[in-house]
Amino acid sequence: MDKSLSKEPMLEMFIFENLQLLEQLEQTILAHEKERCLENAVINEIFRIMHTIKGAAAMMMYDGISSLAHAIEDLFFYIREFHPDEMDYSKICDIVLEGIDFIKNEIGKLEQDQEADGDSSPFVENIGQYLLQIKEASRNSKLINEAAARPAGHRKKFYISTSKSPPTESIKRYHALIYFTPGCEMENIRAFNLVHKLKDQAEQIDYIPADIIENNDSVEFIRENGFAVIFSTHLQQEAINELFMKEAFIDSLDLRVMEDEEWEIEQLRARNQIVLEEEPSVRNNEVREIGANLHSGSTRQSLISVNVDKLDRLMDMVGELVISETMVAFNPDLRTAAKLDNFHKATRQHRKIINELQDIVMSIRMVPLSMTFQKMNRLVRDMSKKLKKNVELVIIGEETEVDKNIIEHLSDPIMHLIRNAIDHGVESPEKRASLGKSPAARVYLEAKNEGGDVYIIIRDDGAGLNKEKILERARARGLIQKPDSNLSDGEIYSTILLPGFSTCEEISEFSGRGVGMDVVLKNIEEVGGTVLVDSTPGQGTTISLKIPLTLAIINGMRVKVGNSIYILPITSIKESFKAKPDNIIVDPDGNEMLMVRGECYPVLRLHQKFQLKSALKKIAEGIIVIVQNDSGSICLFVDALLGEQQVVVKALPKFIGKIAGISACTLLGDGRACLIIDVANLINPSKG
Amino acid sequence: MSEILDEAVLQEEDTQKGKFLTFLVGKEEYGIEIKYVTEIIGGIQAITEIPDVPEYVKGIINLRGKIIPVMDVNLRFNKEARDYNDRTCIIVIDIDELSVGLIVDNVAEVISIADADIVPPPDVRSGFHNRYIKGIGKIGSEVKLILDCQRLLSTEELENLDYIN
């Protein structure tokens, strides 16, 4: 915790801002790739984001990132200015996405306190070549265009555009280098005036330095290097000369006609310069602009970023408050007081407020799944491209909210499952066609709330699981011992979740290392969830992840065993009752069982399990609690039930490590620490 | 700015250097570097027992909302368990962001021991059982055993237990 807080604020800001920008960029690209055309707004957005990243990275001295961002920016600068016709949009998208990946990777390194030492030069080179290529292509096509449409004038590619000038044959391009009289002051304002006058007579005006008004340093630059203007106009050289010389304080003027080739380069140079020089001053504006964009664009809300550690601490504090409230309201000293009506009234109000506070804090920690889900778009795109499968990702219910701590555990499993669905589930387009399915396969990614749980369902309309093959493989690996006839479909399908099971013969880039599915299971179980597999041959596979809404607060039942108090999660309690000693069946091994309504449950005495002394030994004296989860039910024998309570879940200290049968701990109303029972582990000790 | 901070940290370290909190376990007097100590809890509060842990781990306690494990140093040193009384204390130490409470018979005082007065313990090969001792400090005629906190908290044994299970 301290480590992340002590990370330099600059660096933290850098990481946060850029990740956000990259996320935005990726979504923009993916959204527009399908349309096979990049609108001006999109090009501008990409250009601006890359520019911002470049500036920030250069400031933080991450050369790899900044040079790559620079290259992409150059590319989009060209596209923005010249609108080349011959563009391979998917190639451009690939380039940008590759770039995003690289930068993300580098930022990831920074997040883990490593050096951002990746080498971006292959990308840069690649982009440079591509830029040359489209330049070449567009020049060729432009020549043809121009030959055909000369009378209609030049294509519009104005930087500061004015369309006043009449289209004539005699348009010429000029380069003017102007030096102002030394000591005249305010060179930048004068230069701006000049450009402004020029606008009436000329078009396609570019100048160096470009940020004459915004940047005060430009004064220095103009004094030293002069003020260079390039423009095209129908005016003759003399007329221009005259125009310039009318201005006050012009010391010298160097005016010459430029060739097409040179013109283009100069223009590019001038514009690049703009970018280089305006960095420090304009960056902030851009960030703001992007912020505004976020605001107006789609469903984004005004957000602030808060360190999760702080939220955790807030959560802890609220937990403390709940506990201390109980300590006040049930204070032993109160027993001696005679009349407490007003006191009780006050504590009721107090409790109500605290409950509300607790709800709010919980809701702060809830994050919609949309970020996690949107990431999958990229995966599906890349995979369907590589595997030459036509796959469409359908996202449903992305607004469903889940606790922040849980969401972190979801990204990898979902990614695995989608990979599997596309790689193994979905058939090739030809095969789909021959089966009479639509060539475009669909993978559904759905989230929904049900009770206290969230379901995340990954469904494909592919081939489905091959039961025979799974059985064969599972037997070969010794994963199934029961005879076939005793296995339900669900059981068979579930074996794919076991470690060491992989049905894919070949290992592909995306999946098939045989580690995927059991990692999915492990990740989900870590957050207290379960995985269900279902499949219909020929129609697809459905994998459902059931995860709890939150891990931080649970409803618990306090149970007494000996002198200790334990918490049983309410959700796992099925029923409780007093049992008669004759209902207990004991097998030759001494295992106790209990018959309840014709069903036989094993009995687990908690005092034996946890080696507690002085607990009630006779079944009739204590109470039986039936607990259940997906893998079964058992009877727990405890001394007494003490009551229901909301508890704040706290991890066991690292020093203690993991203990069988205990999932976490919490604090009781009297300030005592108390253990929370891991029901899943009691029912099936071999798991986890 | 950062330099000033560094200096402050250095100074703090300086003031803590060579200082030891001494306490009694059985008949011996032990010392522990003061920089590890975060607080001393007088008297024993309710300890929640934990199943399946070595005997010397007595359980967990609630330290102002933070749950920390406590170990009985007597048992840790394989000595006989002693009943807790008014003088029993819990010393909370913090090593590598791991907080642990040590149950000791009695907390004595904070003393300074110069580096020169600390001698290494006898060689392990002579069969001397000194796993937890980093050195032996001399104060006049008295001798204090200086504890190696890292080893005290080493979970090796815990892991071994898991392995056997």
C-alpha cells in the first residue's frame, strides 16, 4: 500500500492518463474499423491522443513511447492533411493497435516499478515505411486527379483555409523569410498580423514558428531565425513583395517561388514544427479538450480516480464504525441505567445512518463490467483475423456492477473462455456454411444480476463440446473413475475444468496449452464463485461464471462452539434443527450420518474439526446446521446459534497462511476477532 | 526536498540505532531492536484461537481494527507454557509489513547497547541451539540475548507442517 502511494505523483498521473487515453483510442479504432473509413473527427482524435501521449512521454523521458507516438502522429498528420485515397484501413488500424499494445506494455512495466526499456524502433520504421508508401500512392493518384480536374482548382487541403481566392492557372507557391527590425518588440504579434493580411490574398498558409500567439518563446525564435511563411497565391511576386513591405518594422524579406516537391516537404516540416513547439503550453488544453470529449461522447460520466487502497481503508473504517456502534448500543454499563428510551431512539437513528453510509461505501467500490467486456472486442477482432474466422462479439448487460476487487479476477478467465470459444468452439466459415449456419459466428458475453450473485455467461454458437472425446481424454488422464453410466452430462463437461485436461491437439498462439480452463476455475473460485459448463452438440457451448456481488461484507450466522464463536455465511445455510440421538447412523469407520427426510448427510462435528475443548458432545444438546453448496450438503454440529449479523470480511494475517475450513476472519461487536467458516472446504476438503 | 526527507529518515534511524527493548521470557532477558517495535499492549486481551496452527501461534487479536496474529515466545522457544498474569505483555513488531504480536512474560526497559558490546553467538556447529539469537549484548555485568526477528517469524516451520499434513 505504502509503495503505491509513494510512487511519484507525476508518474502515477502519467500512467493513469495515458492508460485512459489508450483505452479510449482502442475503442474508437475498433468502432470505426468496420466502417472502413476514418472520419475527420476520428483522425483528429487519434492525432490528438498520440500527440498528448508523445508530449507526456517525452516529458517523462520515455523515449520508446514518445518516438512511437511521434511516428503514429506523423502518419495521422499526413492522413489528416492530405486525405490520401489509397489507404488500407485495416492496415492502419493494425498499426495503431500494435502501437497501443506496445505503449500499454511499457506503461505496464512502469506500473510495476520497472524501467520502460522496450525498443519501439521496429514499429517506428514500419510506420515510416507505410507513410512513404501511402504518400507515393496518393501522389500518383493526385497527379491523375489533377490532370483530370485542373480547371476545378486544387483539392482542398487548407490548413488555415480561406476559399476566397479565385481558382486560376497562375497559382504559385512562395516561401518568404522575414526578419523584423531588431528591437521592434512583439515580433510574434507582428508576424500574426502579417499572416492575417496574407489570408485575404493567399491560401494554404503555413508558417514557422506556428505557435506565434500562444507561445511567448516564439518571439525569441523569430528574432534569431526569422519568420518563415509558405503560402500559395495567384498574386505576382512583386505584388507580394509590396504587400509585405507595407508592414512596419520589416527589416528584410526573402521571397522565392517554390517547386511542388519542396513545397510539400516544407509544409510538412512547418506543421511538424507546430507540434514540437507547442507541446508544453498546449498539452493542457488538449487534455481538457479530450476530457470534454469524454464528457460529450457516449455514456461516460464525470469521474475522478481514487486509489483503491484509500477505498479499502474507507471500507475498513466503516466496518470499524459498525462495530463500535454495536459496542455503544449494547454497552454493559447500560444495564444499570434505569430509563433509556431516548438513548435507544438515538442509537436507532445512529444505526440507520451507519447502514446508509455502509451502502454508499459499498456502491463506491462497485464498478461496471463494461471496461472488462469492451477489452474483449479487441481480442475477438485479432483472433478472427488471425484464424480467418468470422466472429461477432455480442455484449449484453455490460452495465452490471461488481465489486472492484472481484473485477480484477475476472478479466483473465473471461479472456480465456472467449479464446477457447473462438479457437475451439467456432467452426471455420466453410464448415459453418455446410452445416447451414450463418457464416458469421456469434460469441455472446452476458452479465446479469441474480440475487446476491452476478452471472457472467460466455456462449458461442459453435460446434459444442464433444462428449465422447472428453470422456476418452479424461479416462486416459485418470480424471474420471466412475463408470460412464453414472456420469451426468454436466459432470462430463465439468472435467474440462480440471488441471491437465486439454482437448486441443495443437498448440496455437491463442489457446491450447492445457492450462487455460483450470486457471479459469481457480481464478473464479478465488473470489468465491463457481463455473458451470453446458453444451449442446452442434449448437454451441455455454459457460457460466457465478460470482458473488461483493466480498467485503457478508451476512453471517454466529455459531458457538465451545468458547469460540464462528461465522457461517448465511447464504450457505439450508436449515437448522435439534436432532435426536437415534437419528444418527454410525458406520463401521465411526463416521456419523444423519437421515433427514429420506436423505443421508454426513455429520461434521465442528469441535472435532477445530480441536476445541469443552464443547458439547451430545447431539441432543447442540444443534445441527445443514450447509450446502454446489458440490453437496453436510450437517454441522455446533453448540448453539447466536444470531445473524453483517460482518466485514478481513483476510487472515499472512503469517497464519491458509487454514483448512477457515476462509477469513472478522471482528465481532465486542471487538473480538472471529473466524469465518469456509463451507466449501468443509463439504469437499479436497478442493482448494 | 527529498534530501531533507532522507536526512530526517536517517536521523530517525540514528536515534533508533543501538537501542533495544528488553523483556523477560522465562529467566532470560532478551533484547529486540527498537525499530521493529510498533507498540506494547499491556495485559492480555481476548485471543481468538485458530485451528491447525503450531502451538506457539496462540491465535489472532483485534488491534484497533487490524487483525494480527500473536505468538507465545515461551512456546516458540520450546519452553513450558506459563500462565498469563498482569505483567504479561504483547509486543507488536512490524517486519516487512508483517505485524505480529509477541507474548512475553514481562517488558523491562529500553536500553542502548553499542555495536562493540554485541558479540556473535557461539558457532552453530558446536551444537548450540541458537536459531533465534542474532547476538549477545553486554551491559555491565548483565547479558541480553538479542533476538533475530526475521527468524522468529520465519514461516519455514509452518510450511513444513503444511507439507506433512
